[in-house]
Amino acid sequence: MQEVVLVVHLILTISLVILVLIQKSSGGALGIGGGQGGMMAGRGSATLLTRITTFLAVGFFVTSLGLAVIAKQQTTDSSVFDVEEPVIEQTEPEDKPEPVIPDS
């Protein structure tokens, strides 16, 4: 299930980026410098590309939330403090070599 939602999410993401890039800027420079109508344009001026962008954006958010819910369900309650480290026993070698004392 997670793989299907992830593939749909990736398709929506790529489509949304491409669609936003091909749209014409309505004012340029974040609305600075005017433009054709700009903020004073009527609400009915939404083009087909704008409506498709809205649809893809809603789908993107829905799949994002879906992936978050799926990820939450698959995790278990654990903590880094709950992990038990393996105990490594150190033993001394059977035959200890004699320390070498240099002659001076």
C-alpha cells in the first residue's frame, strides 16, 4: 500500500513542478511592478492550468498525509534507550609473554 501511495505522490510532485514552471507569471517579481490586472483581476480568470495546479496540489497534500499516517502505523513504540547493547567479554590470553626490559 505504501509503495502505491509513494508512486502516486512522486507522479503528482513531478507533474506539479512541471505545471507550475510552464505557467505564465501574472505579475513577475512576486507582484512588484504591476502586470495585467494583478491582484485586482476577477476571480473568474482561473485558467485550465490554474485549476489543474490546484487539483494536483490537493492530491499532493492528501498523499503526503497518507504517507505520514502509513509510516506512523508501521512504527513501534521504541526509544534509543531501550536498545540493549551486546556484551563483549574480554578474556586474558592463556600465555602471557614476559615483558622485555632493554639493557642500558
